[in-house]
Amino acid sequence: MLRIFYNSRSAMMAQQDKLDSISNNIANVNTDGYKREDVSFKDLVYETLDRKGYPITNKPAEQKQTINGTGVRTGQWIRDTKQGNLNSTGLNTDFAIVGPGYFSVTTINGGTAYERNGSLDIDASGTLVDKQGNRINLNLTPAGRTELNNAGGFSKDNFNVNADGIIYLKEKNSTTVPIGKIDIYNAVGDNAFISVGDNLYTAAPGVQTFVQGDTKVKQGYLEGSNVDIAKEMTDMIVTQRAFELGSRGLKTADDMWGLVNSIRGR
């Protein structure tokens, strides 16, 4: 009888994690560069009923095949890296990644992180930063341009970036000079990057990142979230029904225990 409690409890906890992932996806439906997450499920331990005290069947072949599950649990949270829609903004400091990979940034704390959100800005020192103030890591090659060694010297209208990520700085005489490149980074494996909040990721322990060569950068565009609100609402209904089924199983087991206790009390 106690197994009913265990199974129902584990099912409700697993479905609660699923609801958490769905609610997080819905909350970020308008977040630029956001990638939806899903939850995987795994079976808990199975036990055989082929032992003394369990009169199941007189047929030995069938008795060896009789097993009982002990519930379910959530596995890894899986990130869907499908490309989001590209939205034109016309702003010189907005960039969309077309293909796999992430921008590399140096956070305020000095660490390295990665993000897909290309809604950038220029700070007071002429540095290309994201909305949280994290500095975009650029592969700059300024010949004699000491003011650009720390990615400084930009204004909102004095540079352009082509599809390969090459940065062209506009001179005072209206000529353009290539000064470096926006590298796009990636890593092998679906779980190579760990979400740390604020739409930022860090490389998992032991993961080596590399420059993604076939990814394009589109200036004046932003990549929208890849969340499909219709799918999320459908998944929410299915998950709520599964959660309700687990709660009904728990209530049924409790009613049966109450019936047994009332019989013994008499």
C-alpha cells in the first residue's frame, strides 16, 4: 500500500518541475535570445515481485517477468537551441546570431559568460556592452589604435559589422578600416553551457569552448525568443492533468488506509 504513496508523490514532484519549466518559458516569451527549456523524466528503481510472500501466479515463467515500479523523477533540463525569429530594429548596436553559438562577455565580476541576446549599447568609455553592463569580448587587431585595445572608442554611428562579424570603424574622412571581429563561441554537447540567470550562460566544468566558424552576425536585428506560446499552453494542460492524476492516486491510497484503520478499530 505504501508504494502507492511513493509513486503518487514522485509523480507529483516530477510534474511540478515540468510546470516550473513551462512557466519559465512563458515568462520569457518576449526575452531576446531566450531558448526554451524542457524537462526529461526517468524511471526510479524497479523491483521484482518474484519472492516469498507474494502469491502472484503458479506459472514460473510469468512470475519471473512480474516487476513493480517505484515512481518517476525528473532528469536533466534540456535546452532547445532552435533559431528564434529575427526582428529588424535598425539600431547599429543590435546584433542577431544566425546559426549556433553565443557572444562572449566579461561580466562585471570579471568572469567570462556567454549570451545570445544581442541588444547591446555603448557605455561612457566607448565600450560595447550589453544591457547589464557586461563587456562584449571582441577579437580586436588595431594597428596603432591604443584607444581600442580595451574595446573602447565606439559610438553608435561610427562602426559597422558585416555578416562574418568583422568590425569596420569609420574614420573622420569617411573611410572605413577593419579593426577586428566579433567571434561567436560554441562548445560540443547539448549541456555544455549552464544558465546562470540574466540570459547568461557559463561553460560547464571541463568544457572547452571554440570559435564557431559558420555562424553569421546580422547587424540591426535581434533574435527573438524561440518559445511557442501555443505549445507551452498545451504542455501546461497535459502536465496539470498528470499532476491531478498523481494527487488522485494519493487521495485514493489515503482513503484505503482510512478504511483499513476503521476496520481494525472495530
